[in-house]
Amino acid sequence: MSANETPGKQPTAARSSAAVELLEEVHRDLAASSLPLALPGADAARRDIRNALAQLDDYILPRFRSLDAPLLAVVGGSTGAGKSTLVNALAGHAVTRAGAIRPTTRQPLMLHHPDDAAWFEDRRVLPGLSRIRGTAARDPLPANQAGPAPGAGAVSSLVLLADAAVPAGIAVLDAPDVDSVAEDNRRLAGQLLAAADLWIFVTTANRYADAVPWRLLLDAASRDITVAVVLDRVPPAAEEEVSADLQAMLGREGLGGARLFVVPETALDAMGMLPPAAVEPLRSWLADLAADAAGRADIARRTLNGTVRALVSRVETVAQAAEAQEREAGVLAQEARDAYQDAVARILEATRDGALLRGEVLARWQDFVGTGEFFRAMEQNIGRLRDRVGAFFRGEPTPAVRVETAIETGLQAVIIDEAANAAERTDQRWRSDPAGRQLLGGDDLSGTGAGFGDKVAEEIRAWQGSLMELIRTDGQDRRTQARWLSFGINGLGAALMIVVFSMTAGLTGLEIGVAGGTAVVGQRLLEAVFGDDAVRRLARTARDDLHARCQGLLAAEQQRFLARLDLSGGVPPAVLAAHAAALRRLAVSA
């Protein structure tokens, strides 16, 4: 550390480099903040993002990268206030078009000293505007013929004109009207004013209280920008009264430090020019600023500091909006998850309350196991049951397959119905919310997705196949039961499914004797082959497998909604809040 450096304080170049790194990171994260959900305040936050990015590009980053660059003084004001005439008077000859046709200024013109050309030709500021190098006419032109002709397509370019009449160290930019009838002109005027180190606001004795310019002046006050106000075309008799009133208004709005220049109502000469004396106070002030390097640096730091403070507010707004987006996305996502989780629970309940042991499944199971005599034999002697069921399996394998098919059909209907109910509930809940309604748009997601029924059937068959494999694997070490496994895999699988669907049967009345009794047959049959503990384990494994498959099916259906809520590409609110805090520290030290 040198003797001149303050302990703990980074050298200026290092601070500037760290500031640029932070600002570039803020720019990147703001650009990635889309705020897609339709929430109160979201539109305003999106505008804050656009405005913040524009000001970072057009002013903050260029100024931090080039703290010693010339000042940019932007001349702005209302339609017909005399901005172009003022710029011509400052230059001493007509350089920009002035006249009665509105708008006269569409293509902005920047006047600078020839020695300062390099600062502006490389798009240091206003990088989104292409550069056109202007040339001064050999012979003087009248003001209504000078400069670029008005053209609708000219707002995307900036004319650079080197003129020795402009003092080195400061450039003057003639901007479009802030209240132009052309929207592109108004937008460009705002962009140019946001890129200024110094504002020269031009108004008239008749229009100095207009609302549009004052909105921009108040923005200037919030940014602590140096402002010069030019009160143009003031009748001599009204100068004292109007000047005092305008000065009082500036003081009330926090702009008491603004310089006020009065241009008296004066006839223009044959070339459309003001007399040099009319603008001499303003020209001298600009020349003094240009000659004072320390003063220019102070203006640049002050404007930069105020602009960074304004950026803090915008980033905080975006952080709050991003947090609201996350909360709302969480609410909508939870509504979808709740609906589909409830659907999974209802499916599982339907598979264990005996509901699937009715109708077609019950009929096919009864076909498979037979009726009264079979039950009596089972109750009398389990050893004789083994031989009879084994013979049955060897001779009649087809009924077991029909049981599987009936189970597949019944289970498929339950899953599809509950998935459709979940979709309808989610669709209704989302449509009752503006953000959810926006995400759904014109799409109807109240039913199941395309091909869902086929996926369900495929998954049920896969589950049934896993049961067969489970039985086959579990019976590998039971050599005495080889013929059961050889000839009765489908039958044992059907029995296991029946047991799974009656684990907590909610059957009543006659159904206990019919469906409940047939479930007992399946359980006794499996116990005779595998033993009590093995049957309970097999049933539990089969049920867990079915649960997992149902969850997978409905999770895929749920994704039709959740995919529309994808905020993964956005920037976390905490990151944006941290940026705001870092920018606040930067504004203090700038």
C-alpha cells in the first residue's frame, strides 16, 4: 500500500473493476428474470426490468467503465419548446433542423468536440443505436434545412457531428420531444435522457407547468442528476413573474439546485437563428463545466450515484415480484399435487376395500375356483385341497387368465376415472386464479392426456407380470411345490391379486359371504403353497409395487400442469435481493 492510500480503501481502478463486475452480474440476472405469472404488480416489475437493463446498457456500465469520459448533456423538452433552435444557437450555426413541422427531431444528433470523437464512435453509451458520422455543410444552411430530415425509420440511429464550437469534455445531444405524438419518439427521448450525465430541459413561458416534462424532472430529482432548465420565449414583461414561479416549483419538487436560464422572446434572423446573446449565459456555463475537470468528475459521480440508487429500487421491486411468483407457483403446484395425491389414495382405497372383488372380477374368480364343494373340501382337509387345486391348474389354465384380464379392466377403469377427476379439479382450481388461468390459456386439461388409457393398461400388465415373477422367484427353493409353480403360475398370481384387493376389505352383508369367501380361498391357497409369513410378505410387496406404479402414472399426468409452472430458468429472489444490497453499498461508495 502506498503512503497516499487510505487503509482498507481499494484504489479507484480496483473499485471501478469490482463495480463493473457486480453490475454485469446484475444485468445478467435481471435479463434472466422473466416473471411469467399474471400477478398484481408483475407488469410494473417487468417494466422495471426493461428500464433497468436499458439504463445499465446506456449509462451505468459505460460510465463506470469510463469514469473520465466527456459528459453527455441531453437537451430535452416538450414539442415546440425550441430545443433544436437552442442547440443551433449553442453551436453558433444551424446543425439540427428547426421548424414548424412536428416532430422536427426524429433522429437524435450529438454534437461533440473533434478531440472527443473516439468516446462516442465506439458505442460507449447508447450501444443500441447505430452511429452515423455527420458532416457540417460548407455553406451555412437555414435552420429549417439543416441536419437530418425527419424520417420515421431514423429513431434507431445516432448522428455524430464533430464541431469545434463545442468545448472539449462535454457533448450536447438534441433529443426528440418527450411528449411527441410518435410513440417511438417518446420512447427514444426517455432512453436518451436516461443516458445523460446532465439534463438541459427546455420549456416555455406558456408550458412550464406541463405534466409530462415534470414527470421527467421528478425522475431527475430522484436520481440527483444535475439539471439546467431553459425557460424559452419569455416576454420581457413576464420574465420576473414566470421565473419566480418556476423557481418556486423547482424548489418544491427537490430541484432547487437546478440552474435556470431565461431566453427572452426574440425574433429569429433570416437563417432561423437566435441572437448569440440570448444563449450566452448557457453557453458560458457549459464552457466552464467543460474546462473544470474536477467539476465534470463531480457531476458524473453525482449522477452515477443517483442512478445506481434508482437501480437499487428497481432491483428490489423485481426481487419482491420474483418472490411473489415463487409463492404463487408453489400454491398452484401444490393444488395440482394435492389433487393427484388424493387420486392415488382413492385408487389404493378402491384396491383394498373389496370394490374390485365385485362384478366381473368376482364372476371370473368364481369361475376359476368353483363353488360350494370346493370350499367344503378346503375346510375339511387342506392336504386334499393341494391335490385338487393342482389338478385344476393342470387341466384348466384359461380361467386364471380371465381373472387377470378382469382385474386389468377393472383396475384400469378406476385409475382412469380418478386421474380424470384429479385433472378436472386442478383445472377448475387453476381457472379460479388469474395466474393459473393465464398458464392454461385456451387449453382444456380437465381430462386425461392422450394415450393415458394405453399407458395404464401397459402398467397394470407390467404389475401383473411382476407378481408372476415374484411368485416364481419365491418358489425357487420349494422343490416340493415344483408342479404347482410349473402348472399354476397364473392361478397363484390371480390368487395373490385377489388377496391384495381384500387386505382391508370393506365388504358387508351378502358380499362377505361371496366376495369375502372367495378372497379367503385365495389366501388359503397361497398359504398352503408358501406359508403364512410368505403370503403376507408377497401381498405387501405386491401392494407397494402397485402403489409405486399408480404414483408414477399420476405423476406423469400431473406433469401436464406442472410443466406450465416451470420457473427453473428464473433467478431466485434471494439472489436479486443480494444484488440490491450490494448495489446500495456501491451507491454509498460511488
